[in-house]
Amino acid sequence: MDNSLQFLENGSVTSVPGMKAAGVTAGFKKSGAPDFALVFSETPANFTGVFTSCTFAAAPVLLDREKVLRGGFLRAFAINSGNANACTGETGLANARRSCEIAAKALGISADEVAVASTGRIGVQMPMELIERGIALAVPALSHDGGAAASRAIMTTDTLPKAAAVQITLGGKKITIGAMTKGAGMIDPKLTAPHATMLCCIATDVKAENAVLAEMLQPCAEDSFNRITVDGDMSTNDTVILMANGVSGYELKRNTPEFEQFRAALLAVMQDLARRMVMDGEGSTKFVTVKVIHAASRADAKLAAEAVGNSLLCKTAWFGNDPNWGRVVAALGYSGALLDPDKCDVYFDDTAVVRNGGDAGVPESDLVPIVSKSAFVITCDLRDGDASHRVWTSDISHEYVNINADYHT
Amino acid sequence: MDNSLQFLENGSVTSVPGMKAAGVTAGFKKSGAPDFALVFSETPANFTGVFTSCTFAAAPVLLDREKVLRGGFLRAFAINSGNANACTGETGLANARRSCEIAAKALGISADEVAVASTGRIGVQMPMELIERGIALAVPALSHDGGAAASRAIMTTDTLPKAAAVQITLGGKKITIGAMTKGAGMIDPKLTAPHATMLCCIATDVKAENAVLAEMLQPCAEDSFNRITVDGDMSTNDTVILMANGVSGYELKRNTPEFEQFRAALLAVMQDLARRMVMDGEGSTKFVTVKVIHAASRADAKLAAEAVGNSLLCKTAWFGNDPNWGRVVAALGYSGALLDPDKCDVYFDDTAVVRNGGDAGVPESDLVPIVSKSAFVITCDLRDGDASHRVWTSDISHEYVNINADYHT
């Protein structure tokens, strides 16, 4: 039995047996690019989800949360790009419900079995004729190799589609986890169980109760999407849906080695996608890992890492290949984390730049090559405890300003 | 008796009788621009100060805090621009002390009577020969009209010097408050009593005990500098020093109408300077007032206003003249403030753009002219209580990225 975890080449949601998908052009995007995705499970799938913790949660988020709480099975997940259906009130909610009904009718399933997600402009009512067109085009286009097309259809300011799949062997059975995600801006998800605009659809062919899936998804979200930031702005629409169609015949149960194996595989897929979201963050030219180690508590480590990861001065310095560690320690200092400034060490990759809260004496000319790389790690050693936290972040460039000073989908 | 408050034309610290100042070129700035300021009180001045709450407080902050706590009198305030003396450890602290001694000797006063402040690059030891040169040049240059020169010498990325003075009449005596400040980036001060890199020197000719000054300064800082943000990055060096030289012969006492009159005048000067800091924020093209009203509590109002004021997506939209209110409500939603999304109204100036959490129906073409102005107000009415908060903020432009992707003073 091969216990190793393998990423599949060109993996996607449809790498999972029993899953179909399609990506079509419904007309939400002026560019004419694909903007409507449909993912379909040939068999009823157990499911769960985690969603934005923004108070202004979008209509599809409100609806999907209800479905997660109610339980049961999911067959389809319909996603449009170009309109967020957020801040649209009762009409927006009715439109989200109507989308489920239209999809259900076209697929011959129940509306309860359809989840929806939207991304795009906030505060504009959904043009329902485009939803109708999307569904009418997507249903006949559903196919066992439609995962790639679906992952392109959910893009907004993304420059690349993001899909992945891994395989592991559990109980002698080959198990696949396939997923797709989008998101390049308004990215600082804080996903919480039924209560991040990143959208993610994950499918797998294990069989597992909804509660088992929920127990799995939240900590994996915590260690993947909840640890990324592009601009520090949490979205109204962040949604991750996990579907388990049971097609493999293998049933996943709690408190088993296989549970942990599966969780590791799920986390691997989610982290892979999370990393790619940051790399493809709006205008991003650098992938920066901020690690805080030896903090007094997990909360302190998180405060410190998130302050550095979201610091506009740090992010613009990185864009400029400027190894200005003063901005890193300033962010640590205002983070609210408990720390002794005289004990802090800071490393750029393996090079100590700060020792005991002061200059470690490495000439700037030695540091510029590190921060000029497309990916580097900043480690802040607080030397005060054993808690740690890691954040994946990007730089802020002129292109970021270009994109966001004039974003009208 | 004229009770009105009057701003003086070309007001500065030296508008205050008994105050001298100078601004000279010591050599900290490669550009050769003035970079060393000295403010001098001809008589011993009562004083107080408020400082950054960053854990990595710079050496001059540590030293000035000590002086504020110890009490006594202040005669001189020496400020250099081009080196922050932050994260410089014991050597940095010794250098800050040495600066006080050099200035004291040159002025014929005690080192205890000298406060120091620094702004510029973090983590570089202070070139003491430049401090010596600065003092040697500044002392003979001290004059009763040196306030303007001093305000220029403390600039870093500021494009304009910032000085102001007001006069009021208290007990039949004309009282002057004069001040200068600098700060265009790393601006999100959270000044706290003896515990923002904005620097501010305020002088007045009332007589008042240090404790009376302290009671006055903290709430005024709270309502001025603590309500501004440029980039959300708090500095290691933020320092505000208030000196009261008593030259007017009028003594200010607690629990008097004059105390409130003086506080209003002090607040007026500090707010004037705070507004100018935001207008001159790095790369700033817009001055945006974010008001949150009818919040359940002051804390909720503050969370909500600060989230909008620091949102990178809001700030880039403003730069682009984009009336995308979805970004405003998203920020309200992730702020952590208690609010009912279905009750929120949002106004751009006097135009309602959001009613009950949704689009108020005003065409975008009517909103673009508002957000294209150099100054506008965003009011978020949470309709949930009677607490409110206001933040002054700027947009984020290409010039901001230019400045901060390559800032080496």
C-alpha cells in the first residue's frame, strides 16, 4: 500500500471520480471571458463549508450557510464571476435562491442540493437572465474533464486559474481530492464554520458524514486560506465548499490513522491553492512567508505575523527590493503582541538581520539579493516562548494600485 | 475681552513670546536640505509629552518618557531628521543622552532640561559628529522668528512644512500656542501618555503645572493625531512635546472656564496640524474624513472608522475616483464592530449611497464627482446607538508606492 501523497498533473475537481464540471460565458464579464462555473456530483455528496466572517456576508453566503447547518447532501455548486450579490438585501437573497432553483430544474435535482457562490462587484442586483443563460450553457457542457474550464470561469483579477488534485491510498483504495479556487484581491480571509472574495470548491470521492467533513475542513482552512493576505481586506463573499461523493467506496471515520492521512492530503491541496492565490495576488511580484517563532502564546505569534504580513510599508519595501528591516520591527512593535524588543531576532531567509532588537551588522548589499528574490522567508524570533505562526503574503506594487484604482468588472 | 480663537498668519513655535528656534543643515540628509531643528525657551518651561505605543520605541522616546515622568522643567527640544535612532540598543540610548549633554553645554543649561527626537531610517547608529555639528550651527542661529526654519528642518518625506499658532485671551491676557509637526508616512499614531514617526513640538506662554499640561495633552492627542492614518503603520518614534514657558504671566488652573478655552485652542492647533499631515501624506491626493455615527459604543465606532480609514481597497478606489461603496461596507463588515448590516446607511458627503445595507440607487455618474474632489466625507450611520468616531485618512497612489519602494534617507 502506497501511503504517499501525490499531486496529479493538471489536477482539478474533475480528477475526482464521479465529478463533472463546466465553465462557460454567461455574459457577466464585459471581456467575454468565461464567467460561470458549474460543478456536479453524479451521486449525492456529503458536504460542509466555511465562510467569510464579514458582517456584510453576501446573499449566496447566507444561503450556503443555511444549507450547511441544515445538512443533507449536495449535488451541484454554481459559481458566477462578475457580480458579488452582496449588499443586495432581500432581492439578492431571493435571487440566490432562484439560482439554485433554476440549476436544480436543469439538472433534475432538488434546489436543496445546489450551493451557489458569487464574486465581483458589490451592491449590484444579480442579472438573473445571465444566471439562466449560464445554467443553460453549463448543464450540457458538464464533463469529466471540465475542471480546468470551471477553474478559469471563476477568475476575476486572477491572472492564472488555480486547480489542483492529490491522490492517497486509504484502506487499499485510491482516494482523490480535487479542488479549484480563485482570488487575487480583497484577500485576507478569516473563514469560520457556518458563520473568506476567495472561492474554493473541493471534491473528494471518500464517503464521510457532514460532521466528519466539518471537523476536517475548519482546521485545514485555518492552516491554509486563513493564513494568507494580499491586501488585508476581507471579502463579503469568501466561500469554501467541500463535497464528498463516496464514489471510492471508502468511508472515512474519526479517530483513525486514515482520518489524519486524509486531513494531511486535504491540507496539502488547500495550502497549494492558498500559496498560488498569494503568488497571483493582485499586482504581486513576491511571495513572502512571515514566520513568528518562540512567541509567548499562539495569539501573540498571530498578532505579530499578521502585523508584518499586512504592513503597507513592509509590502512596498519588498516591492522595491529594499531590505529595510526597521519596518518589520516597527510592525512587530505595534502589533499588540507581547514581546521584549531587546530579545527579538529577525532573519531574512537564513541571514540574521536583527539580533537582540538591533542591527545584526550584515551589510545591506548582502541583503538586497535576498529581498530581490521572487520568494523569501522573514522569520521573527521573539525568544520568549514556544508558540509560532506563519503568514503567506505578497508585496504591493504599482500594478496593485492600477488594478484597484479602477476595478469595474 | 475677545474670547475668539485666532489663527496667526505664518504662525509657528516662535509666535510664542519667549521662544526661539533654528533649523540648520547638519548633514543627515544626502540632499543637503535642513535636517536639524532646535527649539529653545528663554525661561524654564513646564512640559509634558505623549509618545508612540510601539514596543520598539526609539532611544529618544525612551529618554523623553523618563524626563516626562521625572518632571521638572524643559528649556530645549532638539530634533534631527534622517536617522531615527530606533533599534539601536544601549549605544542608541547613550547617544541620545549624549545629544542632550552636548546641547545643554552649548546652551548653558542642564542636560535634564533638553528633550530630543529623531526621525528617519531605523536601525542605524546616530552619527554623533552630525549631532555636534547640528548643535554648533543651531545654537548661534536661534532666533525669535526661527520657527519656520525649524519646521522645515524636521521634514522627511513631507512636501510642505507644517507650523501653526493660535491666540486666545485668558483673564485679560493674550495667550499664544505655537506648534510644528512633521510626518507623511509611517503614520497611524496611537499616542499614549508616558508610554506616533510623527514629531510635534508645541509651545505656549501660559504658566501651568506639568500635571495640568498632561491632563490637557492626552485628550487633545486623542482627538487629533490619534485620529489620522496615512498607511496604518505606527512609528517607533512618534513624539509630541508641549512646553509652557509662563511668559504671559497667566496661570492656567484646572476646573476653570479658561482651562476649557485653552484646551479648545490647543486642540484647534493640533487638529490643524493633524489635517495637514494627512493632506501631505506620502503620495496623498485626497483628504477623506471617515465618520461613523450612531454606533452601539465608542469602541464599535472606532473599530468601524479605523477599518474603513485603513482599507487598502478603499484607499486605492479613492485614488481612482471610484465610488465603489462595496469596499466601504466590506471594511465595516470585517472591522469587528457590532452592527446590523441591514440597518447601515452610508453617505458620500451629503449623498446617501447605501440605505439599509444596500444600494441607495444613486447613479454612479452622480457619485464620481464627489470622490473626485480633493476632500470629501464618508459617513457610516450604523443606526444602532449614540456613539461616534472620526478618522482623517488619505488615498494610496502610485506616488506612495514610489516613495516607499525606495526610501533610503
